[in-house]
Amino acid sequence: MAQTRGEVLQGTLDLIVLKTLEALGPLHGYGIAVRIQQVSADLLKLNQGTLYPALLRLEQRGWISSKWGVSDNNRKAKYYSLTRSGRKQLLAETESWERMAALMTRLLGRAEGA
Amino acid sequence: MEWVRILASRLLGIFRKRNLETDLDAELRAHMDALTEENIRRGMNEQEARHAARREFGGLEQTKESYREQRGLPFFETLAQDLRYALRMLVKNPGFTAVTVLTLALGIGANTGLFSLVNSVLLGNLPVRNPEELVVIKYTDSRSQDTEEDFSYPMYQAMRDKNTVFANVLTRSGVDFNASYGGQSERAVGEIVSGNYFETLGVQPLLGRLIGPEDDRTPGAHPVAVLSYGYWQRRFGSDPTIVGRAIILNNNPIRVIGITPPRFYGTEMARNPDIRVPMMMATVFRRLLGTMLYEVRSADPLAFAGACFLLGVVAGVAAYLPAQRATQVDPVVALRYE
């Protein structure tokens, strides 16, 4: 089975992180990375390190907040959770993503049909 | 307002650097540890697990660096570093610093000086009412093809009285005075101005009154003068009682009737006269220049006065017609139609 591992498309990492936090609630960076890898069934090639600048960026925009806590295996970890404006942002970005995806599908579909 | 929040967060990032750095280390280490543990659980030995974790995570330092860039204001942080470095080097090399500072000081000073000059000469307007409506009348000498601004007094009178284009036509001419007051004499820059000079330029007196048409009727019969603000300050210590008193100009007692406002310097940047007297006083003050007068019957005082202004400069003019039209009409052509 030939698998191509896709690069994370520019600008989509934010959306992915927001969605993950919405689905699972407060999570630490490692948890987010694991979850993304699971959901994408390892199709996504993600350098886990790139998550952290993205998390900081989202926090600066006020879409997520962070708090130090203790992880399942009793380790100190920084937990990120979605804020209210983050929820709104997620909704808006999801919508615009869907519009874009639909448009691309239509465009490409027509191109193939012609 | 999102950018305010981002900026605030980044600013905080600069000032709380140490804490944040520890936090970041702890967070990333936790991540690496978790990855390693997971790998061990999958059956790798510890070293393998650690290597695998590094691979999965990507460059640790790279991550930290881009995190830091996101956190602070990298541009300003490096700028601050550069500035600190520059200052250290300047302190280390006082000789070089002195030369640099002097060079800059001289350069800036020269440029400022030059610009002030250019600003007032080329860019600034005359400090009078409606400076944009003023024009200078010139003519081209048919023989020499030179452009001249010197008119005879009768010619000026004709232009003033018969013009239909301009609101008013004024004239002025430079003169040097030997001015005495309180036993002290000095050379003063003077100007002989037509009676409508101040009225046309729309200049209001700071003190007393300015020269008006009534001061410019009979040759030699109007011994009055107006002082410039600067001269009044320098020579008379801003004494307001000087108005009404007499000063001696070239051995003639002349009564000071007023002071011009501070910013007013006349129609020529370079000259800035100290004392102004009515045009009719040219018969008194221009006698010394008799050698330069020609084609004049000195018995005729009007012609005498007029001839003086062959040397004089004519004339700012305020137009009530649009200034544009005024500038397009060659006055000599305009007068020809009279």
C-alpha cells in the first residue's frame, strides 16, 4: 500500500490544533502531537517541535490559554485549552476551509471531466 | 484589538525572558521524555528511544529559536543588542567617537543652516498678507536684452495710476543711512518705500503707525521713519517711547512713527532693512548718488526723485484678480494698451 505522507499545509496547523483541543479538551503539547498523528493515521508528516511556536502564536491571539498542571504519569506539563474566542475562530476557519475545499474539489473535478 | 494583545504578549516576552526560557525548556523536555518513554514501551532500548524521539520532534534548537522569535520582538531585540554593542565600541575609542560626533555635528549644522536659508528664500512665502498674489514687474531692455527691474519714478507713477490689472503697484529702493541717536552713530540698512508700500503688503504696525500715502506727497517734506522690529530691539532696547521721537539720519532729524511686526522683513530676503522712509524723502537721502543720475534736470524735483529709481528695484504687486492671470500678463504689454 503506497502511502504518501503529506506536509502540513501552510496555515492549516492552527486549524488542526484548535480542532484537536475542541475534541479532547485541555491537552499538553505531547498529547496534541500524539492525537494529530493518530487521527491522521500517520499520513501527516509533522515535526512535533513545530507545534510549539504554533501554540504560542495561538495563545498570543487569545484563542487558547495555557496552564501548568500534572500529567497522567505525574509529570509537570503545560496544558492548553480552547478559549471562547478560540471556539469562534475555529468555527470561522472551519467554514472557510470547507468553502475552499469544496471550491478546489469542484475545480479539479471539472478539470478532470473536460 | 488583536494586535494589541499580540504586541503586549511579545513585549512581556522580552522582559520576562528568563522565566519564559525555563518554562520553554521544561515544556520541551517533558515532551521529549514522553516521546522517549513511549518508544521504550514499544521495545527500544533507552538510547534508541532517545534518538527516535529526537527524530520525531525535529530540531530542538530550531524549535526553540522559532519559538523565541514568535515570543519576543526579534527586530527590536537585535536592534537593542546592536545599539549596546555600538555604545561599547564608542566608549572604547574616544578619539574616533570625538571625530565622528564632530563630523556629524558639523554636517548636521551645515545642512540645517543651508536648509533654513533655502526654506526662507525658495520655499517660504514673504511674511505679508496674500503673498501668493504678489508679482514682480520686470522688463527686457530692447538693446541689451537684459531683464531689468529698475524703473524710473514717472514710469512707476504711470504704472501705479493707470493700471487696471493689479490692485496696487508699490515700489521700493535700497539706501544706506548714517543713523544717530543719543550721541551714537552707526550705519543702518535703509529702504525708501512708496506711500502704498505697507498698505499693499497688508502689514500692520507693532507700535505707532506705518508709512502711508499721506507721508509720500511732497518731495523732501516728510521727515518720518519706520523701524524694523529687530533694529528697534537691538538699537533701542525695545523702548516703546522711541515712537514719536526724532533720530538723525544723514544729518536730518527724522521722527520715528512706528515699528514693523517681528516677522516682517520686507520684499527681499537678503536685505532686511532697519529703517524705512517715504519715497519722497529720496530727494534728501539720495543726493549723494547724484553722480549716478543722468538725463535729469535737477530743477525738477519729481524727475530728480524719479531718476533715483533707475537704480532702485520696483515692485511687489498685490492683485485682486487671480494671481495666475496677473502673472501671465506682461505689464509692459498691459500698459501699452492704456
